[in-house]
Amino acid sequence: WITYRWKHVLGHPIELPSGFDSGSLLNDLRGSLNFSDLLHDSKSVERALENFGHILSVLQAFQPRKIGRLIFALQPVPEWFGRPLSQIEQKLSAIVDRHRGEKWRVVHQYLLGHAKEFRVTLEAICHRQSVEFLDLNKCPELLGLEWVFIDRYHLTDDAQACIASILHAAVSRKTLSNGSGAVSSCLIS
């Protein structure tokens, strides 16, 4: 997929491998997921963070000729959100959690054990690569809304409109927090 997109950007479209867009690749990947491997692999979180750093370095290759600056926006999630969940958010999360399987609960607990370190490391990687880090979990405009989460990862229309406004303001700023100038921005979310 990456090669295809890169060639397409360069104006050299290529043929997709047979079966690539038929869903068979995704089905193969889904069928081979082994949650016990994830949970017992101490390097899985480290590899995810390394991949994130690599993606940022690839995007950095477009600076400053194509992109004036990069901004990484960390999506709001209940575990990192800067306020307790409202009653309606708690009720909806409880309903959704009851309908998820045991694998979800096991993986969720595993991820919770790594969440704080993961977030801190994401921010450190962004800082090292001069990518502006915007933690939407701490934005006062969003924290002020009574209802943000429909479930653990999906947001209400009001929350999405608020985030759009926050992101517009971030992209519209002419300089990074470190004072370097920028003409355009690329938002990573």
C-alpha cells in the first residue's frame, strides 16, 4: 500500500497485487492475530513507538520544501482524558464494555499498563524530531464539554466540532512553540 501511494504521489501509478483490495489480506491478518503473543511480547509497545518515530522521520523528509511544520494531535481517550467521565459517558462505556469479548478485556488491561509510558514516549519522540505535540486530552475547550465520548474511541458531534476548531487554530498559527517560522502545516492524528 505504501509503495502504491508513494508511486501515485510521484505520478507513477502501479498495479495492486491480485487480491490486495479484495479483503483477503485483511482476513489473513485478522485470522493470524494471536493475543497471547501480543501480551507476552515485551517488545510490542517498543516496536510500535519505533514505528511511530520512523513515520515521523519519513514525514520530516518533506520539510521544509513541501510542509512548513508537522503537528501531531493525540486523540482523546477516556484513560488519558483530563477530567472524570460524565455520567452518560460512564454508562455508555459500561454498555459497550459488557458487549466486548474476553480478548478485549485482556488486551485493554494490557494496554492500560503501558498507557502512561506510551503517551510520554510519543511526546518525547515528537519533541526530538521537532514535531509539535498537541494533546487533545488536555485542551480546556474539550474538557469543558459535558459529553465527549460515545464509547472509548468515538466522539460526539459537539466534541468533533470542538476538536476541529482546536486543530484549525493550531494549524493556523504561524510559528511553532519553539519560535521557528512556518508557512504551511501538516497535521498527523
